[in-house]
Amino acid sequence: MVKLDFEKAYDSVDNKFLDLCLIGMGFGQRWRGRISSCISTPMISVLVNESLSMEFDIG
């Protein structure tokens, strides 16, 4: 089980800074794009047992 508090994450992380950190850690453009889309939209879905869940609002 993973519980994430997105509100606190949005309040304290600058998207450009996050991207620079991901570049520094060796993440490629594909993964950086996926992470960026996850934090830039209030609707996400998760992979559960190799199947995508229904989208839900994180905003």
C-alpha cells in the first residue's frame, strides 16, 4: 500500500527543479514526460496487477 500526499508535493516542488533532478538521476525523456504528466493533471490512473485502474481525481 502506498499513500501519497499530492497537496504537500505540489506546494513544495518546482516542476523545472524536479525535471533537472530526474535528468541528474539518469531518467530518460520518456519517464520524465510520464512523471510530468502525472503531476500536471489532477486526473491519474494506476497500474494494478498489470491493469490500469479507472482514472481518479487527485486535486
